[in-house]
Amino acid sequence: MNTLPEAIRSFDPRHLDEAFYAEPFPLYAALRRHSPVHRCPDGSFFLSRHEDLNAVYRNARAFVSDKRRQFGPAFGAGSPLYEHHTTSLVFSDPPLHTQVRKAIGNALSARAVTALEPGLHVLVQQLLDTIEAAGHFDLVEDYASAIPVEIIGNMLRVPHEERGPLRRWSLAILGALEFGLSEAGLAAGNRAVTEMLAFLDTLVQRRRGALSDADDDLLARLLRWESEGFRLSGHTLYHQCIFLLNAGHETTSNLIANAVHLLLTHPEELERLRADPALAGSAIEEVLRMESPNQLGNRTVAEDAEIGGTPMPEGSILTLCIGAANRDPAVFADPDRFDIGRHPNPHLAFGAGIHTCAGLNVARLEAEVAVLGLIQRFPGLHMRGEPVRARRARFRGFEAVPLAVR
């Protein structure tokens, strides 16, 4: 007799109710407790324990990121979305992943990230000046999403007057990864990839023709990169640029908005951070744990394996629930408590192993500067309406958070 609670027995990530989008963590806790290696109706497995996710991340031979088998039926083999999501760094495996990772790692070196900081401070202060003049603003539209779009635009040297469509393209391309993709969402995603490839072709050709030895931005580094005879060119290069925009925009926007919302709803931690700004780094790590911008990942079993005592036949699809693993009581004491000084904090918001997020230091820097700047500038910062959660399972964030500064 199956004694699992009905909500767990019938759980299917392809069919989620509105309560899940608002607050998935109680269900994640129940899955982790009652069915940590959960067999879904379609035969895939949903994993929710920190130990299991960490093991999968660190075994890239047995658990691969290649998504051709899943994305062919979802997007249509040969479609723009299929081409993008099977070429970009996050959904590729060695040897392509190894070479692309080297190129992006070179382009996002410690020196390159440090060089971003002065411009980031200027940008944040400009946004805060505009917010102060208005007296109220939307956290997502007017602040959290504006910062990463400008930063990645600067890193790729996209002219300011050409940055208008970047956020729309990013949302459409990443939105195609959500469960229950509609025909309209599929069409929007394909159109966004097509338009962005054309945009990048023009941008890259223009930059390539004018490239000088003095150019040291992200795109210049990618254009110059060569290792063991491998160079980034054509659509392979363009898809990495799309990936960098998407990874640098959506998740960082969500990280900033999630951080401000958590602080405003935990006033004691907000005042703790205001009193001790040196806690900014650990505060962002705690936001990444509590409200990871990326809640779900996937792997495919490349060879017969076992996870948590459950056999995994070759070809099985795994959903890795980062949101559940980051609140696993086996790893985190009092896991539902928001503690900006938490240490240690081995969260999995950036993954682990060879697929650890390549841009994690950029995201951390943007979030620290953005959050500290906002809360220090406006001691009277408060919500002036109900926040609206984005209806997404994979990427956790807000559509809107109306705020006032006085």
C-alpha cells in the first residue's frame, strides 16, 4: 500500500498549481522528506536532497548536460531555440564545453570583473538619483533588471541606443525552458533567437573590423580566444553571447529583487546589514540559498547509475531541485530561517563541478553593490503594494515589486 501523502504521490512538475508558483518550499520539503528521489509520471526523476544533487553535479561523465534528446521534441530539431539551447555553455558537454568554458573563463577573469566595479557604482548611483527624484519605483523594472542589462551591454560593448530589445529577447529565450510551454511562448522564443543572432552578426562583424590591441572587453576577448586550434566563430560564438546575456540578466535581476524583498520582509536582518555593510557578501550568499534565482536544473543519465539507493537506467532524465537542496536540514541548520551571517553556507545556487556558473563573481558583485546602494541610500524604503511573483518554476523572481523611498 502506498502511504505517501497524495500531494507527493501525484506530484508532476509538468502540472503545477498556482500555490506552487507563490511558495514552492513546503512541497519541496515534503518531497525531500517522503520521496527525495521521486519518480514522476513521465518516468523522469525529481531530486531534492543536497547530497544527491552534489553527487550528480560532480559526476559529469555519468550525468550529462546535453539536451538534444529532450529539446528536439520540445522545440523541434533544427529550430532556433533548439540550436541555441544545445550549443550554449550551460547545455553542452566536453569537448565543446571544455573549450567554451576556457574562452569564457578568460573573458571573465578576475581582472575583467574588477574592472567592472567603478562603472557599476556609477550606474547604481544614477539609478538611485532617478528613483529619489520620483519617490517611488518598481524594484524589477526600474532597478533590478536595469543593472545587469547595462553591465552585460557594457561588457559586450553594445551601443546604448541598441540595447532596447535585450531584456525582451532574454525573457523569451529563457521562458521557453519553463514547464508547459505554450505555442505563443515557443514562437516568441524562436523569434527572439532569430532576431538576436541577426543583431549579433552585425555587432560582431562591426567589432571584428575595428578590433585593436587596446580593446580588452568581453567580446574582444572572445573574438581573440584561441586554444589548441579552437576558436569561437559564427553561430557558436553568437550563442555564447546570447547565453552570457541570459545568464547575466535574468538570474541577476532575480537575485537583486529577491534580496531586497527578503530584507524588507525580515527587518531585523535589514537593520543588521545596514549596521554592518561588511556582511553584504554573506547576505547575498544567504539570498542565493533561500531564494535561488535558478530553482531547477536537469541532467541525463549517460550510463546506468544509482542515486540515493535508486537505480537510474541510462537515458533517464533528472530534474535537480536546487531550491529544495538549499533548504536541506541535513546540511543547513534551521534551513527556513533567513540569516545574513550564515556560515558555512554550501548552497548550490551556482551548481558545482565543471558546470559551476562561469559568471558567479559578476553576479555576486552586481548584487552586493545594488543591494547595499539601495538600502543605504533610502532608510525609509518600504513596499507600497503587493509584490507579484513571476509565474515560473525554473527561474524564481518577481514580475513587479512596488516600492517607495519615503
